[in-house]
Amino acid sequence: MMQTIDNPQAKLQSLNKRVSLALRIGIGIGLALVLAGIVISIVINAPHMSGLTPLISLIPDLLKLSPAAFVTAGLFIILLLPAVILIISFAHFIGTREKQPLIVCVVLVLMLAASYVLLLK
Amino acid sequence: MPDVNIWALAGTGLIAGTLGSMLGVGGGLMMVPILTLWMGIPMQYAIGSSLVSIVINACTATSVYIDNHVTNLKLGLLLATTLIPGAVAGALLASKLSSPVLSLLFGALMIYVCYTLIPRKPNRLSPEEFEATRDPHEKEHAPHAWLDGSYYDPAIRQEVSYQAHRPVTGMATGFFAGVISSLLGVGGGIINVPVMNLLMKVPIKAAIATSSLLLAFTTMTGSLIYAYNGYVMPYIIAPLIPGIFLGARLGTAIARRVQSRALMVIFIVFLLATSVLMILRALNIF
């Protein structure tokens, strides 16, 4: 049977493929940055990275080849991946005009935003 | 902060990543005791590292499961809408409730869940008897047909199609799962998987895959907050990450190839061990 874009199963499979690709790329970049941080720390003989680099000084520290900055950058890319899943799904459901999953995505975005505000207080 | 062996950390990540992704439970449950009791890392740093590890494990496992169409993305997003507020409520309640009593009650409840999960021989019913015993919710299924799913199971070499039942009950239980996971730091997987499998009639493989997606959402908030407060140390987390990544790939490959029944037995053994451990900890025996 030929799968067309009107086929709901084919649409869902294309969403699955896009989410999987985004996760693989994100994990790949994140992992590469973390591994680069480990290698630099071994090369410069500084095994004890004192803490994560503040986001404001992340780019200057990356340019200085600070191992902690590489680990921080890799970590934040990976930690933001669930939000990427949400954005891709939201865009997909807008395109396919599926009402229920679209409402779920909107509620989820609001929930995540509210939980950050509540917990960071 | 104690000196840590990077190979021991990588090995810990590999074991936690394999079990966590194979059973959809994240792996934090075994990681925190190893980091604190064996390596002497302070509790808050161990929890911060564990939460970050669960996100990495869940994202890696989800990238594989969703590519194979085992994850039910719509169901995962729906359940996350109550799991996240549950996790926030649990975090806010954590300082006000007695953890040992909750651990004791939760451990006892999980032992009962293990009993109900034990695979039994299916009853052979006549068509009339089957119709009489059919779940009444099945007849009211149409409004939530958008949550139905299907995937190819290589272990039995056939397509498995299923309906997700009782979404409202699943969401209510999801809130409870979120509260418990934050209160006891156990990760939502040990609640999500039985809820989806027993209550919502989602096959065990799809339940495990969808639970991995849910874990990514519920632990993302917590791990960012721990990182923001300085409880994520690069020299602890950096060696863990490659181990978790490899473990998650290994765990998903095992879960895909193993028969559902065998996977269920492994899950029950893991759940039982966890429950007993929680009861022993609550009674100050372990």
C-alpha cells in the first residue's frame, strides 16, 4: 500500500523519525563536547573541574579550551533535548491540525514554564 | 569532595544505563547508592548527577525506541501533563512529609503491583464468554482513539497493535507517580510502566519505551535546577555520560530482542528488589 502524507500512520512515523533524528544529533553533539572536555582535562592534567561554567562566560571559556566549559556546553545541549521533542511535536501537530495532541503540547509548554518559575523561586 | 575513579564512574553509568533503558526506569535508583555509599560523594551531588544521567539515558533510549515506532509519543505527551505538576508538588511537599513512612507504604504497594504483574496462563474462553467479560471501557473507546499505537516486535516477528484504555485514570495515576518520584527520588518509571501496562493495557515494550520519554520530561526540570544550584560537578558527570550512552544503546537493543514475557519477569524482579530495599531503608535496616 502506498503511504501518502494524508495517511495518519505515515504522518506519525515521519514525526517519530524527525524526533529521533533531532535526539541523535543533540546527543551526538553533547557527547562530543563532553568527550572533548575529558580529553582536554587529561591533556592539561586538570582532572578536578571545579564546577559548571556559568552560561554568561561559556563562549569565552570554550575559546580558552576550558574542560569544564566543554562539559557544561555538552550537558546543557543534552538537558534541553526534551524541550526540543516538544517543539518538534508542536510544529508537527500545527501542520497536521490534530486538535487533541496540539492542546496537550500547549498545556505541556505552560506546565514546564510554570514549574521552572515555581521551583527557581 | 572525595577522589573518584573515572573508570568506576564510567562502569556505574554503563550498568545504570543498560538496566534503566531496558526497563524504562532511568537507572537513578541504583546510581545514587553507588555514588554515595561506595564512592563517598555527598547526597545532593549524587542526586544531581543521577538526575542528569536519567535525562541522558532517557533521551538516548527514546531516540532508538521512537525510531522503531515503539514509543507512543501522543500518549507520552498526554501523561507528561500530569506527571510534571505531580513532580513539582512532590518537590514542594518533600520537606513536610515523613519519608520513611512513605517509603514503607510505597514498598508494600509495589510488592502488590509485582504480584498483579506476574504473567499468568490465558484463560481459554468461548466467544460468548469473551464478549461477556470484555472491558466496558473498550466500547467507549472512540473519543481517545488518537492514543492508539502499533509497532513491529522483532522477538515475535509481527506487528503489535493496541488501544490505550482509561487515559483519565492514567493521567490521575501519573500525577501520583510524579508526586512519589519527587518525594522518594525513585524516578517515575517503576510507577509509569505498571500503570500503562496494567491499567491502560499498553503492551510492556511500548510501556517501557513511552516511560523513557516521560522520564526525560520529568527529570529535565529537576536536573536543570540541581545544575543551577551548583550540585552537578563536571568531574563526576563527565565520565558517567559515555557509560550511560553505551548502556542505553545496549539496553534498548536487549529490550527489542527479548520476548515480552521475559522482559516482564526481569521488570518484576527489579521492582521486587527495589520494593524490599525501600522497606529495609525505611526500617533503618539497610
